[in-house]
Amino acid sequence: MILIFTQKITPRKTYIFNQILKEILGLEIRFTKKIEEFIACKDWKFSYGDRRMGNEFFVKSSGLLDGQSVVEMDIQVKDWHGVPCFFEDGEDGDIPFDIFSASFYMLSRYEEYLPHPKDELGRFPAKESLAFKNNFLKRPVVDLWAYKFKDALESHFPELEVPARKFGVKNVLSVAELYKYHKKGLMRNLGGGINDFFQLRFKEVFERIRTQVFWTQDPYDVYDELLKFSKQHKIKWNFLFQLSDYSMYNKNIGYNRQVYHAMIKSMGDYGNIGLLVGYEAVHDLNTLRKEKRRWENIANQELKMAMTNDYGVNLPDLYNNYDSIEIPNDFSMGFPEKIGFRAGTCTPYLYYELNLERISPLVIQPTVFNSKAFLPKSFFEVKTVLDRIKAEVKSVEGQFIMVYKNTDFADGQRKEKFLQILERMND
């Protein structure tokens, strides 16, 4: 047990100290505001505040965790033995920056509550993030800080033993369109074929015809082959299916089709299953509730996890809506077009709602890679970057979470590249 002295115990402090010391480092902690209790304690202890009391282990506070508002700040990123950091404290503390405020800034997505430009889909752009601007998006800085803090604690308290945790890989397959042509009906295929013809997409025209007359398998029907490959390489999956109404954002087959129900249930035999939240449901609680109800009626079980379909996270509305209808896990915390850690961590964490200063029961599963990030890069570039990130995640014994689409495994050359990535990252 580590005793922490601080003059004021706030929800922000409770939240971030638990995440860093308990969830990442596996240590038990207790707070006190009583100086006498802190001085009398003979066990491991440190203080967190604006000044050191004596010769104790001390972390200087930047003041962020005592606040109850969201304000613009001039953040200067420095270096701490090869790891970027901010909220520097000069030379007052036993580490050179306020690790707890910096971690809270990243995990709460503080910058996303500040005024910022949005992209064409209303999302927070990766290029606006502190991590992207300062070239540490590809590093799980919160976990790296935590492990360096562990080293500092162990140096100060030689008898302290920090338990090891286990590195893991999680694979997510998002299914926005079960099939490209199959089961979409005569009129939709006829209209699509005519459009392809006038757009001179003759390959798609012939592909559509061959699929409709059962000469070839639908391009997006990759499930049996992918499961066979996964069994050979002992790869586990989380499968997420979209159940939105047909719209310009959803071209899937009808959510009420029996073939779709059968697919969702059968995938539950090979991994965890969840909901791929549609565009309208990201912005509307009633639509989200409707999609959740549909999913539970089909799967005959409570919905345990969800993810948005490339539409990002509109904080705090989406996560508050998750709480309202009791969705416990989310895989949306990532930038679809960029490889890296949107919240700066490779450890699942509870969502903190800044507007209400509330610790949510929602667990955020931070992703590092969405296959959409593959598009502008070569296979070698992606492989090299992911190898480097995986090695760093392993060094802090974190979780390496990757998101693929069924469409990634549809085209021959593209499929082979993704299968190589899948095998390599799960090795």
C-alpha cells in the first residue's frame, strides 16, 4: 500500500492516480489530507502538491487536477530520457514533470473539449492533437511515463515490488457491409450495375453478374477463409456488426435478414461479438438505443462492446449516450487515418467526463491501428511502424489493439498484405 499526501482530494486525482498506480502498475494506494498521518506513516509514501514538506518522495502538481473547468493552456513538450513529456516542474520534484496532470490531459481527451476545427465528418482531426503536432502519436506515452515513474519509486523504495502484467493483442473485425452484392435484392443490384456501367467500372459490372448467378463467391464473403487462417495461427477476434437503417452512410443488407442474423450468431462461436455503431447513432441517443435493441434481439445476449464505424467520437455526447443505455466497452478511441494512440495509452481505462467531473463506468479500449491508415502507405512502411510500436507496447506490457474490416480481405493482393500483418502482429 502506498500512502499519498495531497492537500485536496478531487475526482480528477482519484481517477488518474488509480489509473497510473493501480491499473497500470498494479499498486494499492490510499490518500490522506492529514499531515500528521503522513509523517507518522512508516510504509511507502509520497506527496503531491505545490511544495515539498521535507525529504519525502515528491511530485510537484501543475494545478490541473485541482481545477473544475476546461481552459486553454500553453503546453511545452520537453524530453524525459527519450520520452516526450509536458507540465514540466523545473527541479522541484523527484521527477521533472507532473506525470499525473499530463496523463489526465491525455486520457480525458482534454484538448477535444477545447474549441477546435473539425473534419468533413465532424470529427476531431489527428493533425490537431498535441501528440501529432509533437511527434509522439505513435508512442504510448502514458504507459511509458508510468514505467519510468515505477523505476523512480523502486529507486527510492528498494523494497517495493511492482507486479508484472501481461502483454496482449486484440483483433477487431468491423463489418459494415456483410456482402458487396449478395442478398441486396434485384433493384439495388440492377441500379448499382447500371451506375457502374456508366462510370466505366466494367470490372465491377462483371463481378456483380458473376456473383448474382453464383459463378463466384461475393468479394466481401471472407469469413470462412479468415476463420480458417485464424485457427491455423491461433488468432482470436472481436466481431462488430452494423445494424443501421439503409442510408447514404449504410449500404449493408437489411438488418432483419435471416442470413445476417445467422452470421452474427455463428461468429459468436469463434469470438466476442458486438455492435458497429452507425453514423446516425453516433449523434442521436434514440437511434443508438434502437441499434442496441436490435443487436440484443438478434444475439440473445447483452451488448458488451461497441465501436463507431470510422465516424470518430464526438465528446462527450457519444460516451454519455453509451452510459445512458449501459454499453460497457468501446473500441473507438483511435484516429482511423493515423497509426498511433489517440489518448496516449495502450491500457484500457475508464472514461472521465470533464463537463460533469464524473468517472464513467465505460471502459475505453484504445486502438493503435485501423486498416484505413494503410491506404496512403506502402506495406513496408506499415509493417515497420507497427513492429516498432508493438515492441514499445511489449516493453510496458500493454494491449496492442488493431481494427480490420472484412473488406480488407476481399481483394487478392490487398488480402495477402493484411494477412501478413495479421499473422505478424499476433506472433
